[in-house]
Amino acid sequence: MRIGPWLLPNNVIVAPMAGVTDRPFRQLCKRLGAGHAVSEMAASNPKLWASVKTARRLHHTGESDPITVQIAGADPAMLAEAAVFNVGKGARIIDINMGCPVKKVCNAASGSALLRHEDLIARILEAVVQACTPLGVPVTLKTRTGWCRESRNAVRIAKLAEDTGIAALALHGRTRADLYTGEAEYDTIKAVKAEIRIPLIANGDIDSPEKAKAVLDHTGADAVMIGRAAQGRPWIFREIDHFLRTGEHLAPPTREELRDLLLEHLDDHYRFYGEHTGVRTARKHIGWYLSGLPGGTELCARINLIDSTREQWQAVAHWFDQVPAEPGLLAA
């Protein structure tokens, strides 16, 4: 699959997730088979660019190209300025967020709240594409099927995006009103694919190699985007890529590989965030990795009381060394 000048190594993509798809996580997912990864959304308001949180989200040192930065907002000029700013910080693709359903974002009239204002969407897309085109940087769009089930307008938005010069479209098979409840539907994604020529990425509830293939077969989409299913399971990208290419399943990671992946992830996470923030933000990742494993719940309860990165890392390492392995423990 190609996005502008960038030919991706495969069609399995990491979805942008706030508080999750930071640089350490994106790098790990790419190493484990993701063909592309989109950053967690960065604010378009220039007043926030100097904040610690935004500065971290704009830190791409050592990350393989193409680096994609997702921006969010509702002001066309401000979004265009943010796009140019991020290109200067290393972005090679700019992604516009029109899919986030959380109240904090929608109350600011951005994210999926924009789906109620097609005229504003047009102005935003035009402004960002016009700002990025002279820089040779493609613009992509991530959105949902509509504001609610009674007003699905994904086909109109997709055609508008294509006409404006958007290079690729990622579509989550839920409306904003659905949030993350119920099941994603793929008929709307199929309908969108029938109407546009630009690459279409299917997103929503794709959590296994079989599901990825079924969604691609049903919708005709060019790629799949994996979000929540990758939390604590970053090797899902190589599993899906291998299955799509060969029709065969990869063996799950061994206990030793899981241990090494988690500890390496923690090392990178601590370096990225520092001591105070690193030990706290690592807790959710540890919980995801160990969820469902015997003794994992008890370990996570202890982990949540540790305020030292060194002690946290050692507790995880010691747990793997002490808890006996069980056959098939890490099978999907």
C-alpha cells in the first residue's frame, strides 16, 4: 500500500491511541511487523506546543520513516499551521483526526464532532492539504461512519476527502454515538471503498489474523488498522501480516520472548518519560501484557504500589523468573 510517495512494507497499521501510541510503542510495533504507525494526536493550538506532553508527542528521534503525526482541532488555519510545524519536527505524513469520540475532544468541536459540519470539514481539509502539498507531505484522514447511526455520512466525507487531495482514508466502523460499544460494522466501509480510488484503511474490532482477512475480503479495503487488540500484544502485527501473506499461523511468542519484549519495552519507556512519569505510565502496559496470565493480577496489584522504575523493572523480571511456565500459556 502507498501513501503519497511512501510505499509501506505491508498493509497492517497501528491505530493512533491517546496515551498508548507513543514513540516507544510505535517503534516496538514496527519491529514486530507493523507496516506503519500513527502517533497519538497532537494539539493544533500553538499555545500547547511547548507543554511537556505535546513536546513528547513531537519527539521522533530514532523512529523509522515515514513518521506520521496526527493533529486534532477545529480551526482550519490553526490546523494548517500545526501541520507545517510538525513537518518541521520530522513528520513525513500528516493525519487529521475526525474520529476521536471522547467528550473532551468533541466538546471542543473537534474529533468526530466535526462529522456534523461537512462545510467545516471541507475548509479544514483544503487548508491542511494546501499547506502540506508544497512541502511534499501527504495528508491522511481518520474518521468514523457518522455522528450517529441515523446520520451516517462516511461516503460523502470520503468523496470530499478524495476530491480535496487526501492521500488515504482510515475509517472506523462505528459512529461517534457508538463510542467503543457494540460491534463495529463493515458494510459502510465497503460502501466507501466502492466510491473512492484513494487507499482505504479498515478499522474497528480487528483482533486476530482471521478477522483481518475477513474484513479485507468483505470491504475490499487496502489495509487494516489495529488499535486496542495491540495493547499488551504488539506481536499481533506480525501474526496478521504472516497470515495475510501465507494463510498460515505464526506460533505465539515464547515465554522467554514475552519476558524480553516487555522488559525492553519498559527500558525504552523509562528513557522516554523519565523516572516520575515513566513508572506511572508503564503500569497500564504491564497490566495489558500480563492480563490473563496466572499470577498476573497479583503482580499488577503490587506494581501499582511501586514508585521506582528500577524496582518496577526488577519486580517484572523476578516474576518471570519465579512463576512456573505452563504449556500453551501464551497461545492466542
